[in-house]
Amino acid sequence: MNFPHKPPPKRTAHDWKDYLQESDGLGGILAKTENLAKLKTTLHLALVALEQGHLSPKIDAGWRSGAQDELFLLVGSASIGARLQQILPSLINELAKNGLYCKAIKVRVKPAPPAWEIKPRDEAKKYVGPKGFNEVAKKSWQELLEKLAPDSGLRKAVERLLQNKSK
């Protein structure tokens, strides 16, 4: 049996925002990013109202996992954390005035990055042992060679050693 051919599907270019807005793919990421941007803006406005706007760039904000009513602030230093702890009740009230309701705010100091880093060794810096004998060692082996019998196996080994290790 011959079936009639299907017309080719119409392929049209989609705007990249269409893919971001689909709920099954990147839409969830876009929504979370927009929510975090709104949270950061609202937090900045509240801090400005409390005359602490200079702290805003030093704070990472987010919701505590599992709870949408507990705000989590990650700060870079203990002094910023202590200052935020002092104004928490006022900050919660200012956030509520700006339309962001939360019951509690947790302030944590983020760990500092390590001051050191591990670097691989350069090939040029690897230890290279001595390639031959120094003068004292060479003289000692020569003296031993003179004391050995001419047909000795040990003499032949010392001769080979002196030939291979000579500078």
C-alpha cells in the first residue's frame, strides 16, 4: 500500500525567550531568577529606607529551602552580619511595606575563600640529581680500581661505573 506523503512540518524560528518561558524546561530557572532579582531590589529599597543602602551589594539574599516565609541573608563579613542583626525588626517591617512578607530573617557569614592555591610544579623546577662524581668520589673509585685484580668481576664493574659517571 502506498500512503500519501505527509507535508513537511513548518519549521519556524522561535524567539529565545519562548524557550525560557516554557514551564517544562528553562521556565523554572527564569522564574526563580526573576524572583531573586525582585528580592534583591526590594531588599535594597528597604536598606536604603533604613539608611543602610551601602550594605546592599555585600549581601546575597534568598529564601530558606522549604519555607517561603524565612529569608536567608549571606554576608561577606561578621561586621556586616552584626549590623544587620541590629536592624532585623526594622528590616522585616520595611520589607513588608514594600510587599515582601517574611516572618524571620537568618543572617550567616559566608566562608572566606582560601588565601592559598595549589599550583602544579614547573618542569624546570624538578630536582635533577648530580650527573657524575665529584672529585673526591672519583679519586676514591680510582684508588679502589688500582687495588683490584685485573681479571676480577668487581674491577670490570667499577670500570663501567667510572666510564658512565664521568663528567
